[in-house]
Amino acid sequence: MATKFDGVIEAARYAPEGTLVMVRAYVRRGAAFSDHVLINRETLVERLKNGKKYFTGQRTNLMAGTFELSKPVRLVGSNRREVISTSEQAERDQLEETPIF
């Protein structure tokens, strides 16, 4: 069965201290996906809290809405210290195997 997801993060930008600033992603728009969009950290946290599912990965060349998915993106920690990560044991923002832009 195919995995249902709301977006694919293809690149990330971090602040010098290691906090995620924004991501470049493709977002589901009904049956299709958007062109790449920039999503800031606050918006991504809000979407993850609302139950949206994001994966790291990349668009398959010349295949429109087909993606090579890597790892699911999670919101780890409590409200005081939330981190965005592809690992359940993360102590800081970290999207493994995701290029930096």
C-alpha cells in the first residue's frame, strides 16, 4: 500500500547555532504537488502538530508527482523544547541525509 503524505522536504537551512530556519519542500495540493516552496520553522512545527505527514526525499526526475522518500520527519520533545528531526532520539534539529541550501 502506498504511503500517504502531505509533503516532501528536499533541502534544509540551519542557523549557525544549529536550529532549523526553513526547508524547501513540495506540498500536496489535492491529487497533485506544488512546485518547491519555502516553509519556515514555525509553519513546519504548526503543520506537524496538526498531524500533517512530511518525509525527507527528492522528486524523481521527469516523473511529476513521484518522489523517492527517505525518512519521516518528526516533532520530538515537549512544548518547551521541540526539535524537528528524522530520529526519535534527537536533541537538536536534524534532518538526516537532507542537503543544505
